[in-house]
Amino acid sequence: MTDTPILYSFRRCPYAMRARMALWIGGTVCRLREVQLSDKPAALLAASAKATVPVLVLPDGTVIDQSLDIARWALARNDPESWLDYPPEADALIVRNDGAFKHHLDRWKYHARHPDEDPDTRRASALAIVQDLDIRLGVMGGGLCGARRTWPDIAIFPFIRQFARHDQSWFDTQPLPHLHRWLAELVASPLFTATMREYAIWREGDSEVIFGQTGQTVSIDR
């Protein structure tokens, strides 16, 4: 198994979600190590000073510890749905998602950590970005860059899902017809279902869990 990359992940982390989706669609098989962020394993800390997920350790020892870089590495090797075939201007959507939108989302969702922030103001600011995405989805015909899903859809989707789930009843009442459909389709997709399977927390010495399109996810004893 030493010729198989190691992926440190956490199921609910949106950054890890998009990395797993790219690895899965690209056919990259990994040794998956699900971590508990409150008790990070020494192997993760040794691999990346960033000390959070996702982290991909390649067989030659190369470490890729940014979700966008992991995704581009995987898709550069194999991109069967042509996710990377999208207009370059759409990269700005990802930049806004990872910057302004995540900033507002965190200060709404984790408002106890930001007592000087007004959570309602932050929610409204995040909603304005979501409303802009809804308009774009309507214009583009289903996805953020056209009728089919491409990398910007996958890169942004986990964060919109997180926004929706924080107050689902409120979110469901918002007039976002295109975005509601887009989100529901991605959540229900076989790709998301496959990559969101729940795994036990990995501990040093545990058997290796193999993640990827192998027909099934299995544990391999060392």
C-alpha cells in the first residue's frame, strides 16, 4: 500500500468534501485517515504545519495541504467529466466563496466566537452572495458555468450546503429557486453520497481504509 496516497480528512469539513469529490471523480484511490480535529494525530501534524484537513501525502513524500491544490492535482491526472473545462472568469466565484462568503458564514454560524459581530448582518451579507449565485444559475442553465456541473460547482457547493443546514427552515423559505434545485441535485448525487460515507476515526496502528472508485471501500490490515 506504500504506492497509494494518504488522505487526512474530516467528513463534515467543506474543504475536505470538495477534495474528496475531486479525488473520487478522478479515480484516485487513497488510504483515507479520518481525523478528529480536537485530537489531531501526530502523523497529520508531522505531514503539514497547517495541521488541518484535507492533507494529501503522495507516495514520494510530497504533501499537498490545500483543498484546491488537491483537487487540481487529481483532475490534472484524470478529469472524466471535464470539470476543469470552464471559463477562467469563474475562478472569481471560488475566490469570493473562500473569502467573503466564508468570512460571513463563520461569523453567523459561530457567532459566539465573534461577540463583536452582529450575526444577522453577517447572515444578510452571506445571503446576498447566495442570491447572486441563484441569478447566475438561472442564466447559465443549471450549473454555475453552464448546463453541466464543473469544478466551480463542486468547489462552492459544500459551503452553500453548510450555510443552508445551519438554519434549514429559514433557508427553505428564501426565494432561491435555481439554487435550491442546484443544491438538492448535488446533495442527492451518487458522487456526494459515495464521498460522504462515514468512517471511524483513524488511530496510529489501525488498518488502512481504502477510499476511491474500487467498487467498495475496504479496510486493509497492515
